[in-house]
Amino acid sequence: MVDSDPAGVNTWGACGTTTTDGSFRFTFYADPNATGPGLGQYDAKADLHQIGGGYQGHFWYAHSRDTDHLGGDGGRMTVLGDWKLNGAVDQGQAAIYAHIPDTGAQVKDALYEIPSALGTAKVKISQDAHNNQWVYLGAFRFNDAAPEVRLSNSTYTGSGDDDIAWDAVAFVPGDYGIPKDHAVDLALPPVDTDSPNPDQADQPVTDQVTKPLVVDEEMGASVAAPQTVKESCGPVKDGGQVCFGRPLKKPYKIPKAAGSGKSARDTGVAPKLTAADDPGGAAGIADWCDDDDLVARATRTLVCENREVPVYYRKDGEIKATAYFIFQRLIELDGVNSFEEHFTVKPVSIPVDFAQIQLGIYEHLCDSPCTPVEADPSAWRGQPSWTAGDTHTAYITSGYTWDNSTAGQTYEFTPDVQINGIADPVDDETIQTVGYQWSLGGSSGFDVIRCDTLTGTASAGCVVPNYAPTYTFNAAKYPQAAAHAWLIQHEMPTSPGLESADTPLYYLPGGRDGDNRDEICDESGWARTNYDPEAMNSADDDPNCDEFSFNATYNSGGMPAELGGLNPVSSGSECVQTYAQMDSGTIHLRNLPGTVPSFNEVCGRSAISGVQNQGSMAAFSAGFAKKMRLMKKDAYWLDTAILGTCAPRTGNFVQCTMTTD
């Protein structure tokens, strides 16, 4: 126990004489202008008082002051109190408690500083809320140094009105499981101020369907499931019938070419979906779709799916012959109030049992206010008819328009197409099918198109809502923000926004008007309290509390569960707490002294450069969110664009050297 008085002082009460296990001292700061006769150099001494009360019947008090009221570092009215044990403690660790008297302690943001072996911990306490109580400040590692606590009357809100008190401090030695090294230590690369910003419009192609979040305000959050795939058959005529079968899950294996041991597809007899000299409708728009992959892929404004569909000829219910076609359907969202469909047909195998097969677009379907614009049959590039062994490509481009005349509207369309076919089996009459309807061949998850006329974007337009776009940090320019997000993505169980973990971020515009951020960065001046000035970009750079997951997401720790929050906490103190620290010329992201992460936290907050925090997200609202037409609950990914080369994980330690792409 270290009291505010030295040992042996008479308390003039039941406490007798004081006892203490260390020293307590004050530091004052001289006024350089106090040079005249009778002017004392230490003005703050006039504002320091002592009174009977508190622990062992004595404490000191002064008034809290910010820099405008002559406080601050080295301020002429600043008083710094320091409690220090006489020597080191067993096991090099101690829990610390501060006693708050029942009067003369009104300040709500008293900042206790504890110089630990891992850096100076800063603990903010409301003395006004803990009158006549012992308040736990935390447990800390000191190694061979004598434990020490400092308290100044300089606060961020002090106006010279509220009292701040120095009473007793208790040090309780023990093993508190505090590591000897930083639990989090990410060595960051130097800042590259010339690093160009990523092109947020350059989005990768994916076959991964990522739907917006579905939130039931009563039941919490859930992510929104398969339909029956049907074959389409024409009427039976004299026992003959032609059907479009269900799309194949794997490509049809053409019988082996004579003497080659390989299938005709492998030998080149049946070429790929689009040969270089015979392009389809995706050429120049979505070249990545011009392959044999039977899969739907998308970007935010393109959807392309390849399906291999069999055409059966049945006689008296028995399949007599089967032809195979690849249907490629590309939806291109390129207009303000319109979009296009490029439909390509490529035969894979037409046996000699068919004299001819003719295909054509019967009609397009789209719910109001979407209207199909049918192309004239003469618009086909390549004749949509094939004979046995024929391999030419045919494609046609059609359109859709939608009514964008009403502002503030959102529509979801599922554009569909029906394909008719006429088959001429050898030795049988011509048979017409009832048509192949795209939607009855199964749902890819990318079938829905969302169009809107919301005022947050420059004009009306459409996107693929089940495609999650990727926001990419400029990590070379803003490594502090990138490293903090990387830490939470890769070392915490929720992995927010990490595509490889399939855990998207879900957009919440405004973050409940900043309430999510206020929940995580819930202490006034938290970043300024815990930042390292040497880790800032410049002397004018103000520290920020960087919260991740972002406040404008349902993933934010500040988003309540009853409103659909996925990772709710009651305070930012429940998150992994880190700060940027300069150490021997290299900036590190480290856990705050006095905090030991469990690595089961669901959120993070970090005291980092304001320039880096704000710069890392500058392109989000200004460009990314608008270009991707992000709406409430939309999914998106975060690419931190920073990599960690890490030491083998031992216990709760993450020690990495970070590099940028």
C-alpha cells in the first residue's frame, strides 16, 4: 500500500499514524514568465489542497484542467502525482487498486498511467462514480522494476471546476498470466505516400453466391434456398417426342475417337464453347465465360452461365437419340434503365439420328416494370440450325428496359427466356418441343437483378445483388488501418469480411447514425489517451479510434442483437485493444499495455493515425459504395492488401512482419 502521506504522520484520528510501502510525490511545472519580485514559479501549488478524509484520514486534491485552462503536458497549472512501491514484486506482476475519497473527487475522466514492462498503460476512471471505493485499475507486468502509478489533474475536459483527488494506491503481487512480451506485435512496413489507390471498379469474377443479410427484427439475423429442376417435353406425336433434359452437372463425355484412345472432345473434333475464329456473345464482354465450365459466374454488373443441355428423341417412351448443346447466357447491366442478354448456342454432339435441329428464342419474361425487348430473328449471328456433326456457333442479343421514372424505388427482376426447338429425327416426322425455359433448368443464385432509382447514386442503374464486391485497402499508403483489419480478420473467430472464410461484411449505411461507433469507441478521448505521438504521420495528425468490424456494418460489435447485430458487445473494452507504436524506427501495432487478448474477441479497436484511418476508407463512400450500388444488408468483402509473415503461434501470441502486395 502506498499512501498520499509518508509513514509516521499523525492522522489525529482513529487511524493513528500513517503507514506506507513506498513513496508519493508531486511534480509541478515552472511558469517561465514568473520572474518578477514576489512571483512564485509554480502557480499550480496554489491550487493544490489537502484535507482529512480518504484512506488513513488524508488525501490531496486540485482542480482538473485542459490546455485552455493552463493544464496539459508541462502546463503551469498541471499537477502530477506519483505513487511508487519501494521495490519490485514477486513474479514481476501486480494488480493495482486506487482509493477514491468520498469528497473532493468529482472528475469523470481521471487518467491513471501505469508504466509497465510492456509500455505505459492508461486507465480512465470516473472518480465521481466511485466515491469512497477502491477501484480496480488492472493487472500489469513490471518484471524487475518497482510498480508505479501516475495521476495528473490535466484532462481533456477540465475547466478548473471539478475536483480531482490523490489518495492511496494498493499493489497486489501475484501471477496474473500476463505474458513477458507483447501478445500482439505486428511490425509494419514504411508508409508509401505515393502508392496509387486501387481501382475499386475492377472487381473479380466469382462463382460464389453471397446473398444480402436477411434480418428478422424479432428473431435476429439469418442468411437467406433449391428448386426442382425440370425437363421440358413436347407433345407425343405417333409415339415420337422430343425433350430438353435437365442441364448436366458434368460435361457429356463424347465417345472415343477411333484409334486415339481419347474422346472427340479431347482430340478437338468437338471444339470448346467458343473457338477463336467462331466467337459467341460473350466475346469482348466476358471472355472469362468462353470456356467449357458448366457454372454461373458473375461480377457486380455481369452474369454469365454455361449449361450443357441434352435434347432427347424418344420413341414410344424409349430414348433413341440424344444431342448435346451448350447454352451460354450472359446478362450485361450496362445501361441506366436497360440491360442486355447475349444468348449463345454451341453444339457439343449431334448424332446422325437427327437430320436437323433448329432452335430459336420464343420469348423473354420479366416482371413489371421490366419489359423485354425482343430481337428480330434476323439478329442471330450464325444460323440457329444444325445437322449431324455440325459445330458452328450461333448467338443473339436481346434487351430489357425498366421504368426508372419514379425516384427512391428499388426493384428486383428475374429475367427469363424460353427457347423453342424443332427436331427432325431420321425416319420420323418433324417434332416441335414445347420449349426450354431457363428458370426451369435450375437457379444459379445469380438470377436476380436489382435496379434502383435511389438518390444516393448519380443515376438509376442495376446490379447483381448476390455478388459481393470487394473493397481493397491501399495498404502501402495506410498500413496501420490495414494491419488492424488484418489482425481481426485472421486471428479472431469471426474473420469479418474475409472471403476465404466466407464471412462477409453486411452494409449498414451510417452505422445507426454513428451509434455503433460510439459503442465501440465509447470512452471520450480513448484514442488520444492511448496513442503514441511518434506513430502519427505528422505533428498535425490527430489519433483516431479505428473500429473493426466497421461501424457501418451489421458485423460491428456496436450493433445490438435485437436489430440484427451479428457480434454485439456492450463496450469497446470487450474488443481486442491495440495501438500503433514507434519502436526503433519501425511502427508496430501492439496490444495496449494492461490488456491481454484471448483471441476469442469479436471486434477490435485501435488507437492509430487519423490520416491513415480516414484515408483507408476515403474511397469507400466516395466511390465504392455508389459504384457498387450498395444497399442496406448487402454483403461485401474487405481485401486488406497486407500480408503477415508470422512466428509460429505459441499460446496467445501473434508476432508478424507485415508486407504489402
